[in-house]
Amino acid sequence: GGYMGQAEAARMAIANALLKWTKSTQLRNVLVEYDRTMVAGDPRRKEPKKFGGPGARARDQKSYR
């Protein structure tokens, strides 16, 4: 991904490493309260491209004349 996606991945990795190292439920609760994606991550992914257009949803323009 881009620089923001890489930054999100890095902060999630650091948060998970701290949680595994400390085994603290209090720290986990603080992180979840601050930002849930630091612990759980973001499940959204890129939609795969389909035929008939340049992207996943965009289609080639149709002409009737």
C-alpha cells in the first residue's frame, strides 16, 4: 500500500507486540478505547477487477448510435 497504509500496519504491529510482551488486559482496553484498529486491524481489501472495464465497477461506455 501507500505510506499511510504502511504507517497503519507499523502501528498495529507495535501495538500487538506490546500486548504480547506485557500480556496486559488493561493495556488492551486502553488501546481499544483509543482506536480499535490498533488491535483488530481493518478487514477492507481492494475489490478485484472484472472484465468489460478499466476497474472493479467502472465499465466501458456503450453507444446506441
